[in-house]
Amino acid sequence: MLRQDPDDILIGEMRDVETVSAALTAAQTGHFVMSTLHTIDATETINRIIDFFPLHQQKQVRIMLAGTLRGIISQRLLPRADGQGRVPAVEVMVMTSRIRDFVLDSDQTSQISQAIKEGEFYGMTTFDQALLNLYEEGLITLHDAAQVASNPHDFKLLVQAKGHDVSLMTL
């Protein structure tokens, strides 16, 4: 694909080490690469990409990811409150210097979700924050939001902090 000198590259699904390696190589050479990966959130996406590679290559992969990754968008589809189709709840991670540090250090990768939670200034949002916004807009029910929340207990606290009645939630 790189011999054709494309500006943008879309990879349908990264399922094996060869595909992930090709995506990272293309990104390192300045190409805009988009792909899909079946994971539940941004942190798992990063871990999954790294885990494609053997242990002796994972530090180098972390360096490549930290240098090329610009963001991750994850979604979960929920039934609309009006019963007319589905609506996406979207988690957005933007590569900031703080998240870059968390990608580089395997002991800190688990802190990415907290950085996303605190990163509204950069356009970031967690699934639970997105779920609360969709509920407040009347697009989904509180029950459905609670069923797919990343951390149901923390989601309940978030809902309570916003002054909503949590008795409508069933965890």
C-alpha cells in the first residue's frame, strides 16, 4: 500500500500482527491511518495493539504508538429512549503529553481512563460521561445507560452528583 503513496489509509480491522505492524509503519511514514479494532474502550485498544507483539517488541511498539497515535474513538450502540433505532455512546481519547506518558510506561497505562475523564478541555470524554449526556438529552433511558456503563457504581455516583434520581437505575 505504501508504494502507491496514498495520503490516507483505511484498514478495515486489525486482526493480526502483520496488519498492526503495517498500520504502525504507515503512520510512522506520515500517512493518516484509520482502522477498527473490537475492544471496549481506549485503554483496552492500546493494550490490545501492544499485545499483538511478542514481549521483546512491546517496548518498541509503545514508543511507536506514543509517537504516531493521535486519538481513539470507541462506541457502544444503545436503544433510543423513544424506541426508534439506536444512538451511539462515544468515548474519545486525544493523544496529549500526559496520555503519551501513560502509553510509554506499562505500569501507568491503566491511568489512561482517568486522564480521559479529566480531559474535557482537549475534547475527551469517557463512556460514562457520554452516557450521562445522552440520558440528560433524553436520548436513552437511565436503565439502559446503567446496563452498559464502564463502571456501574461510579456511574451511579456520577448520576447522583448531577442531581438525578438513581432509584430509576437497576444495576
